[in-house]
Amino acid sequence: MTTGILSIDQGTTSTRAIVFNKQGQPLFSAQQEFTQIYPNNGWVEHDPEEIWSTTLSVCHEVLDKAQSAGVKVVGIGITNQRETTLVWDKVTGKPLYNAIVWQDRRTASICAQMHEKSEEITAKTGLLLDPYFSATKIAWILDHVEGARAKAEKGEVAFGTIDTFLIWRLTKGQSHVTDTTNASRTNVFNIYDMQWDDELCEWFNVPRSVLPEVLDCAADFGVTAAGVLPLELPIAGVAGDQQAALVGQCGFDKGALKSTYGTGCFALLNTGTKPLASRSRLLTTVGFTLNGQTHYALEGSIFTAGANVQWLRDGIQVIDTARASQPLAESLDYDHGVVLVPAFAGLGAPHWKPNARAAIYGMTRDTSNAHFARAALEAVCYQTHDLLVAMQQDGVAVSSVLVDGGMVANNWLCQFLADMVQVDIQRPTNMESTALGAAFLAGLQLGIYADVEEVAQLKAIGSVFTPTIDTDIRSACLQRWEAALKSTLMFHEC
Ligand code: ADP
């Protein structure tokens, strides 16, 4: 009988369940989108009950399919949108408020008030003082829902990121737990001693009693309670989405860089077993913890990647499909002269200019949709180049880039990326790295895999793109980009 692992991938726009076999191949999958709630300018919420109902629904669907096909599912791995914050009543299990999503900026003023603590916060957490992370979101809920803080002080309230909430519900309140990767995104977790930090809790006004127990990524997170799913299954692996993708890409060794090109781009570089404080404004975060040993990562985020292509398609409508960007880009030479700085939602790492705005340079009367497509794809590669430079400045050499996400279906993009970053680009056969990572973690805990070496043998590289560009042409491209970037930052300052 085939053995299967159920991976739950609770993302920002949809919830998915995939059953993988021991070889890491997806056997059955189901996906459901859910509502994005925008109650105010800059606010983003999810309905916790919808997160829960879509989770149950996709899990039931794939478990039924597995059962019909004679696949024996033996455990669960969970991966989730990170930082998104939930607070619920420990007795009734009812959320006190909607989930406040990572993108939500409502707590910007709380961060501004705490400004003098920002360096100390970075020194303990590896993060920045920013509304993005969970801590200010927890405090906001406790201070804006009537009676919430008093209840929390009495120990009657639980906080969790989405993984913790799902585990609480799946185990009917038996487990209030998270893993180190999710804990490391809250701003109240000290990544140096790998514990919740009393001082941070005090600064952010987060009662220690609301926080879950923190476990390794492969651990005993509890067993699903009777009747919740068709089977009672151990929850054995948990990691936040970007970290799960690092594991799914088998980025277990120092120097491995995973870069996901979806709507935005998130690059995680495995820096080994010691946290590396960034001098280049990258985040220092937990990569994964296995058998009590943590691998740390440097993280760089580019706010828009595939979203640039969406803008070409749906915004200014110069292409019909995302795929059409490839032949258009291929139709031009390197010296076409147009540069797009895609700061549609500001600039992320290493600039951190949330209020910068996009610009396009070098247009003539000949400028066509091909230039727009080419410039949109090139920009993502230039931004990745800048992240790698920042990582190298922090002292870690990148050996290769493991890519995934919808955008890397574009071969031209992958080749130009290799040309800009000057290391091999490896694209896996299975693009579901995030869900696969959660399955690998569960498989390690359940003894399906003896160790990470066994998991690493399953790494299936579909294509490798090797740098081939002429050095002078590359320098000219990067110079044009740098000039355009500088001009955009200058415009932002005026
Ligand atoms: P997410 O998980 O963030 O929803 P996906 O990983 O599914 O994103 O990737 C979708 C993104 O990839 C879209 O923004 C789309 O514009 C882009 N994309 C998809 N196919 C291509 C392609 N062939 N070339 C360039 N961009 C593409």
C-alpha cells in the first residue's frame, strides 16, 4: 500500500491540501480561495471561520480521494501565510476578532511610537520594527476588542499564527503550539536564545500567557481529535511558507538560496547554525529547526514580481497572458534601453522605502509592448541581483539559486536571472516546494525519512540555467538599472 503525507498549505489567498507519496510526488490536491476583507485603507483581514472551513473542506476532499485510491495517509504537515495574527477565547475556541493579515498596516502608528526601541528589537529578533510582524497586531486586538485585555491577563485568551490556530482546531484545543519559524516572525521571539522574550513582550504589551509553546519544525504537534477529519492523524511538521519552500527545495546546507517568484518574491539564504546580523537591511530569521538544531536564514523580499506582469496584463493591458511576456522579451536585444523600476508597492529589501513609486525610463516613439514586457521581467532579475549583493556583503557566498513560483515557468526570465546573478539557477520538476516542505518535515518526524540526507536525495531538478552573458553587456544592463533605481529613489525624496 502506498504511504501518503497530507500537506496543508494555508496561504494568503487560498487554502490547499496535497497528499504526497514518500518520493515527494503530489498524488491528490484540492484548493479553495477565500474572501479578502478590506475594512479600511491599509487594513486586510481574513475570516477565521472561512480559513477553518476551507481547510476542513480541502482536507476531506484529498483524504477521500486517497482512501478511494488505497493510499494510506499517515500524518500531516502544515505550512502557512506568516505573521497573520489570530486571538481566540481558550474556553469557547471562538476568535475575538478577524485574522489580521501580514499585509495590514493599521499598527504603523504603534511602531512609530516605539521608534527608540527599534535597534534593540532588531538585535533580539533579527526583524525590523514594522506593522508587518505579529506583535503590534496582537496588542491592537487586545486593546480594541472590549474586555479582551482583561481576559488575556486572566490567561483565558490564546494567540496564534495560522498554524497554531489550525492545530488548536484540529486537536479540539489539546495543543497550543507553534514552530520556531512562525515564532521567529512575531517580534516577541528572541532568535538568539530561541525563546519568547519577556522584555519584548513588555515593550509590545503582549501578555506572555497568550503565547503558544514553541517546538522544532519536525515535532509532535498533537493528534487530530476524533471526528474532525476522516482519520485521526498526527500533526508532525510545521513551517511558515517561505521556510517550508526552503525545506521543499532541500536547501539544508549553508549557502543554499531559495527564491520564490509569485506575486512578490521572497529569497531565503541558509546561513548555517549561527544567526547572522545583517548589515544590509535584510531580515535575520529562523530557516528551520530539526533535532534541536536551528539553521538561520537571511531573508530579502521584493514586494512585486509576478505582479509586474499582472499589471501589464490587467492594468495597462499591453499583453494578453502572463506567458506572452516571454516571446515579447525574447524579441529585443540587450541594448533596448528601457528600464522599469517596479516600486508599485514601494521598494522592499534592501531599500525599505514603502512610499517609493514605480517609474519607467528610456522610452522613445518606438517603445512597444515588447519593451514593457522585457523591462518588467528584467527588473525582477536586477532586484534579485541587488539582494544577492546584500547577502554577499553580509558575508555569505551564494552557491546556486533554487527557484520556484509561477513566474519561473518563463525560461527567458530564468536565463536572464542566471546572467545577472552569475550563479546557476536550478528549477525543480515539482514547483509545489512550499507544500512539499511541510510534507518533508512531517515525514522526518514520522520516520518515513531517516534524516535530511535521505530527503535531499529526492531533490528533482528539472532545469539548470547557467550564466552565459558577455561581461560588458551585463555591466551595461546593471548600470542602466542602477541609474534608474537612483532616480526613482531621488524622486521619492522630493
Ligand atoms: P502566488 O502564489 O503569489 O499567487 P504564483 O506562484 O501562482 O503566485 O505565480 C503567479 C504569478 O506568476 C502571477 O503574478 C503571474 O503574473 C506570474 N506568471 C505566471 N506565468 C508567468 C510567465 N510565463 N511569465 C511571467 N510571469 C508569469
